[in-house]
Amino acid sequence: MSLKIRLARAGAKKRPFYRIVVADARMPRDGRFVEKIGTFDPLKAKDDATRLVLDQDKAKDWLSKGAQPTDRVLRLLDGLGIAKRETRNNPQKRCRRRRRRSAPPLPPRQQKGRRSPAA
């Protein structure tokens, strides 16, 4: 059984709230899980202590048992110093954005139902 440490979404529409869970990789995102090990609230300020609540002992225990964290959870664990995330290097990615060309001005709009006076 392949285990993942991942985020399970909760909360209302446009108000995300995530539970950090250990789940079988075959289960759906918000489906059955083995254990809940924490919560993550992205709407709170980054320096708020309750933004990320995690039982670090359980997280270390599951990592030692072979559970694989997803990319986002690995970022969160790296921030706490539990796991190390490799920096990504994509040489194909463009460094600068393309400069947008300014669009040509639109022709003036004619009002509907109004005709120019007949000569």
C-alpha cells in the first residue's frame, strides 16, 4: 500500500481550509484517509502561528515508515525543518516575461439609430 502525506480540502467555496492527512495514494483527494496529522489555513497571515498546525512526531513517524509527501506538503515540512526539499532548476523556463505590444487604438463607435444628416 503506497501512502501519501497530502492536503485534503475542507471549508466553504472560496474559503479553503486543508487537513494534512496520511492516505492511500489510490484514494480520492477528500476521501478516506489513514490518519489526520495537522491542518493548514492558507487564508491566515504567513506569520500566524495557527496557519500551520502539525503533529511533528507523527509526521516524522510516517516519513520513516515510507509515506511520500506531495509537493505542497513537502514545502510545508521544509519550512518546519522536518524534511528537505530539493530546489528545482528548469533551464527551459523563461526568465523574463514577454513585453506586451500595445494594441492599436479602436475606431470610434457609431451610435445606434443615429444617422448623419442627409446632405
